Amino acid sequence: MDLIAGLPPHTAIATNKMSSTCGTALATLRFIKNKLVNFKLEHFQMI
């Protein structure tokens, strides 16, 4: 859809990635806020 608006391809791809990144970050923060993330379990998964 961004290409139809006249944006160059590299700008359109960057725009889509930015919105995806922001959505993922917001979802992660909501999970943490609602205490749905077990940090003790996550510690072992990160190693």
C-alpha cells in the first residue's frame, strides 16, 4: 500500500518494519505490566 502512495521501496519497507517493532514492544510491555512474564524462568531460557 505504501508503494501505491509513491514512497520508494526502501522507505516503504522501513515503515512496515518500524510499525511491527513498535507493536511487538508494546505487547511485551503489556505482558510485563500484567505480570504474565516469569523472569525466573526467562533467565534460564536466555542462557
